[in-house]
Amino acid sequence: TWLFNRKGFDGTSLDEIAEHLHVSKGAFYYHIRNKEDLLFNCYSRSIDIVENIHRQAALAHNSGLEKFEQTGRRIFYFQNTSEGPLIRYSTITALPMERRREILKRTDAANACFGEFINEGIKDGSVRKLNTFVAQNLLAGAVNASMDIRLWRKVDDIDTAAIDYFDIFFNGLLPR
């Protein structure tokens, strides 16, 4: 994922991937048929992580805003620690259309979870009335972009960085 995010699909070679993983090219091919399969697996892993975070937040007995914020901060954590990053969507065009549709369908469903939390917040009063679709996609975009935070801000503490990163966004959701 890291190499695809940094160099793109075409800019990343299988030799480079095998070297980065400290495996032989033969060992790599034993587990993965080709670079496209690896990219698809990177997308699947990233979406699995996001879906799991959404499920955990949905089970919490918090307000809609708290669930929304918790989800954003947990995904931010994955983007910016050794557990991540999640795949950057700029490489999706390297997948054939059928696989691309599958990934986009799962991604849309995961983003819709943000919308569900916003709707919960509107109902419980923790979020003002707003366009849920726009807000869920703004947060999804912010989460995707958060992997570059170290390019413009020093990150000593990941939790503080997440709070600072999302502060304006979440405060914009508060009832007026």
C-alpha cells in the first residue's frame, strides 16, 4: 500500500515490492498472481479496516457526533501509524472495471456509515441539520488526505494531531 500510494500503480515494480517486503520474487508470486491482485488486496484490506471501525463505533452508546468523530479519528490513526496507511484512491483506475465497481460499491457503503452517524446526530441534537451526503463525503476525503499530515505539520502525538486535524470540521457540525 505504501509503495502504491507513494509511486502509483505504474511507478511501482514487482521487484521493488518484493524487495520492500524482504521476499524473493518467487515467494511473492507464490502468494499473489500479479500486481493488479496485490492492488486489489490493498483496497480490500483498507476497506476491511474502515468497515471494522464503523462497526465498532455503531455499537458504542454515544451521540451521533461522537460516533462520527470517533470513526474519523480512528481511521486517521491507521493512516498515520505503522498499521497504515490505507490505500489512496488515485490508483483505482489501474483496476479493471469489474473490480473497480466492487471496490467503489464497498467504499460508498462505508462512506454511508458516516452519513448514518450524522443522521443519528441530527436526531439526538448533537449535529445541526445539514446535507448528510456532502458531509459524509467531505469526511471521507479528509480521512483520505490525512496520510499527508506530516508534510505540513509536526506529529508528536497522533491523538492530538487527529483532534487538531478534525477540529474545524467537527465544530462545524455543532448545532448553532
